[in-house]
Amino acid sequence: MRRTAVLAAAAVLLLPTGRISAQDGNPGPAASAPNVVVVMTDDQRFDDMATLPKTRRLIGQAGVTFTRAYASYPVCCPARATFFTGQYAQNHGVRCLYPFCGGGYGRLNQREYLPVWLQRADYVTAHVGKFLNGYGKERKPDVPNGWSEWYGLVDHSTYRMWGYKLHEKGPGDDDGTTKEYGKLRSRRPAIYQTDVLTNRAVDFIRRRGPNPAPFFLSVAYLAPHHESGHTQDITGQLVRAAPRHRGRYASLPLPHPPNYNEGDLRDKPWFMGRWNRAISPRREAAITNRFRERWESLLAVDDGVERIIEVLRRAGELDNTYVIFTSDHGFMQGEHRIPQGKMLPYDQSTQVPLLIRGPGLPRGRRTKALVGDVDLAPTIMNATPARASHPLDGRSVLPFARDPNLRSLRPFLHTTAGQGAKGRTNTREGGARGVQPRVPAWSAVRTTRWLYVEYKGGTRELYDLRHDPWEMRSVVDDPRNRPRTRTLRRILGDLRTCRGRSCDEIAAAAVR
């Protein structure tokens, strides 16, 4: 593959010893291997962590918080495929949410992915909650390959806090059974979706008992994602919080970061100003209501994390368990006039929380290392005796967690295809019922300082994140940035075709 040219003077800034391959080193025999628990929320922004004090205390303060973690493809299905494969969408092939545009549950290669690799290393594996879009809808609910136990939300009921279905396979089951929890209008606290998912996760850990085999547990909450449009019509709410939390933030004001309701969009692509008028008081009221409901729904997730940590402690497994908390992508709520949704290159859409605690990691540290969802599977491979059977596009973040001062100069790829994967220009995969962002397919490269974006049709953006962290002024047309833009464009071209180790070897030092 063509290598990107870099400045010779920047070569000394590269950190070849900072990269740990998923195939490097064996952390020990399976009998003493660490457990891994991954908790993933849906549509949670980086700054939504403010409403999760227990999670910040029990994982962040007991481990390491990454302040520059990003989703490579900021929409549910491709992002989750990236987590389970350690690959960018160009390599795992899940290109959007639905089968007609090259995405959905059926596109995931279940023969070779994270749970299969862990099972081969004698791990007991379990998944609880949301999987890839279309699970149980494209075909009858089944138990995906690689899972010892399975408690998967069945679409479309995934997007209901009551009246949802779980396809459940416990120990000793073969095919599993589908069980419905309540009805759409139900508000029985005992069957609130987030709490039921927590119950399944806690029960799985508790039942490990004297079993010497290490385990991998994936817990995927729906919150703070909106419920289905049909549910919203009936309940009058976008997302329903647990009864014990409803109204907790009824008076909380909507945050107004500098890019909220941005006044001048002339530096943005033409469709941004055309499709996103200035936010009116009425629309702001709707955004505020959604913000409050989202935060209230996350309070049950915070309770769930507390219960998971506590059962690990009681079982004597906490000190030998890596616990990772993250989200699949972010969510817009008025920034750059975009009232809701994702599928956009801006930080509120792509930046995600990432907190890790585990054996050998320092406590209460923060790191600015540039990492992303493509690094989750390599991190788990690095932490366990498991080995991947295909090339991984990401790299382990454990070196950056162990040494928060370690720098990462690797560029990071953002990409989308959406409905554009089949030749259509626009996609509406970004939000709930009502006004949604309509954006041409795009790809972008992110470095520690720069964000460069190319849209289908030729529109481009360039942001200097050091001086413009809110992405308020694109400088792509500034003649002084032409050499830098050319370099970033070459890097982006390399990233769009990279695979495996070559993705990590593309150097961004020239555009520091």
C-alpha cells in the first residue's frame, strides 16, 4: 500500500514501542487469565458522563479515563461491528443499519470475531442487551456464534423500555427461548428494561462461583437512545426513565456550548445551512425535554454499573477483571443548529466516553491519547490469552492506560456510507422521529490537532482543534493550509484502504 509521506523531522516523535499488537505476548495461562466486562450504552455523548457519578467513581477513579476516544462510524450497527471485529467498516463490511444498504445483523461475520476468539481461549462468554440492528427481525431469533450464554434484545422491541423481548439462552440450553417483558404501556418497575439487563449480567457473574474459567461479559444498554416512534406516539415520551428516576431533571437547563445554535454556517457544507435553520424557542424546548429524558434514563445505567462492580467484588473477581465503559457513538442536541441525531463528523456525534479499570492500571488518571472503538477488540486480545484470526485495524489502548503520559500520533479514520452505499446521496440514519440530519456520505481523518472531512460530491472541511475545539470555523480554504490539507488528504486516502497493521503504521506526525 502506498505510504503517506511524512516530515523527516517528525519521525523522532513516533512511538514504535507504544503500539502493542493483539498478537504480541501472552499474558499467562487461561486458568489465571483476567475476566473482561464491557458495558456499552447507545447514543451517549462524552459529556453525558456528568450524570453518571457512580460509574465515574467506580471505573474512572479506580482506573483510567480517555478524554479523546471516538467512534469510527458514528451510527449503531457499524459501530458495534467495529467493536466485535476490531476492524473499520471497510473491512468488516457492515456499512449501515439495514440489509438493503449493506448493513444489519446478517452482515456480521460470526465465524471469526471477538467472542469466538475468546471461547477458543477457554473463556465463558455472555452477551446481554442490544446487539446489531435487525437481530430477530431479519430472521427468527437465534444464538449468534461464540456465546456461551445469550440474552439478546429482539428488534423492533429493542427500542422499548417496557414491552420488549429477550431471546434467552442460559447454561445448559441449546437454542434459547424468546420471552416478552410487559406491554408497551406498562410501567412495572420490576421489568424496566435497563434493570432487567442488569439483573441478567449480575446473575451471570454470581453463577460463576468456583468455576475456574475466565469470562467475558458484554452488557449493551439501550439508554439513552430514544424509544421507537410508535412508542413515542403512545407514551408521549422520547425515552422513559426508570420510575424511580422520572422527573429527576425536570428543571435542568439545556447546556449551551459555544457551537450551540451556531450563528454563521457559511464555513460549513451548503446542506448544513439549508437543512438546519436557526433553533427557535419551540425547538429548543423540544431539545431540552429530550436532554432531560436522556439523562434520567442514564441513571439506571449508573445503578447497573454499581451493581456489576459490587457483584464482582463479592465474587472475589474484581481485582482480576478489566471493566470497560463506553458508548457506540455520540448525539447532537443543537450544536451547529443540528437538533438531534448522529452520523456527522463533529465531536458531539463521534466522541464517546471510555473508562477502563483493571489489573495493573493506575487509579484516577486521565489520558489524552487518541483512541477509538476500533481499538476495543485489540485491547481485549492484549489483556487475555485470546488471539484474533484476522488482521486487526486498531491497537491495544493498555499501554496508554498504564502510562497516561504516553502520546499517540496515529491518525484515526471516520467514515460513513449509509444509504449512499447503494448510490444514494443522503442518509437519514441520524435521529428519532421528526427532523433528522440529512448528510451525504463522508469520510474524515482525525489527528491530535486536525479534523479533515471529505463529503460525497466534493465538499470539504478542515478544523484546527487546538485553536477551534468547537469546530466553529473551517479553514480548508485558507491558502496557508494547502500543504497541510494535501497531506491530510493523502493520509485519508491511505486510511480508507488500510487493513490490519498498515492502519497503525500510517503516520500523522507531518500534520501536528
